[in-house]
Amino acid sequence: KQEVTQIPAALSVPEGENLVLNCSFTDSAIYNLQWFRQDPGKGLTSLLLIQSSQREQTSGRLNASLDKSSGRSTLYIAASQPGDSATYLCAVIAIKAAGNKLTFGGGTRVLVKP
Amino acid sequence: DGGITQSPKYLFRKEGQNVTLSCEQNLNHDAMYWYRQDPGQGLRLIYYSQIVNDFQKGDIAEGYSVSREKKESFPLTVTSAQKNPTAFYLCASSLGQGGNTEAFFGQGTRLTVV
């Protein structure tokens, strides 16, 4: 059974510092890994999708890496801003998963202090 | 605007009452999903549908029902059999072709039992 873990559960950094968020998964047989952002009381916003054949994806200040063999992904957010404060979730689609369902980590709650 | 629309944003249910949450998408996606989010438990899959007129139970389907009569619509009914329905409900969709597709989410419905 695929399990996804995000450590730490919460993170606080001063504005301008780079953010490093970790995601690990137990079964390396995945189709893809997706990073989401969730603001309080809101839905999930897709940030980056990394296909299983890719090593990284970039979008603006965001960069996500994927190491399937070790079951890890890292989301880097450069030069953090107070507006980056949110909960960040990673999710994978396991090849064995019925219906291409996403398996989520518990999220990392980020606070960027001005 | 393309996207997923969930309604209502807030919903209150009395004991013994059935309620229906709406989810509509105009992304022309084949696959649609319902997740439940509880504090400290992450997102869990309730039901999913990969094609019109077909749907499958997810990990926590007891006390819920769905229908998929139209490609763009996937309503979720929370029945009186669901003992602890208070939660944040999220609808998602994807192309559903293999696993290499990005999932998109609605803004969620918060259901509270009164």
C-alpha cells in the first residue's frame, strides 16, 4: 500500500529565505507526483506535476525534484514571501492504484514572517 | 473560465437528513473524484468515476452515494448512514488517461452537522 509522508508538518521562515519542503513515498512504481497549495478554507491549487520519467519541473520561483529510486520529492521555493504562507501537499498516483487515485501526504504548513 | 465548481460553499445538515453536494466541471475531463479532508488525517478518497455512467467506491465510501449521468457533473450525497459527516469535501477531475494527467480541484464544500 502506497504511503506518502511530509516532514516537517509545520515550518516557519523569515521573508526572503528559501523554502525546502520534503515528500517521501513508499512505492516507487508511480505515474507521477503532484504538488499542491492549499490556503485556509480553500480548495487545492496545482503547483507542479512531475511525470515519473522526469527528474524536475520548474515554474517561476518553484522547483520540484523527483528521485523515484529513493522515493523522494523536494519542492523548493526561492526567496519566500508572506504570500507563500499556506499548506503544501504532495500526492502520487501509484501504478497499482485503481482509478488513478491520488495518495496524499499530510501536508506541510508554512508561515513566512515579514 | 475553465474549472471545477463546487456548491454550496457551506452546508448544514440535521441529524437523519440526506444532503447533496454539487460538483460541475467544464474541462472536458473523463475522470472525477470526491475526497474528504479532516484535520490531522489528510485527504481520503470517497468515490471516483472514470467515465459517464460508471463509478467506483474509494477508501471510505460507506454512508455516501454518487451518480455520473453527465460527463460534467458528479454529485455526492451524504446519507443519514454516514455517522460522522462533518468535514471539508473536495471534488477533483483529470483527463483520466493512464496516470500521466494533472488533477484539478474545486474550492470545496464545508459540511457541518447541527
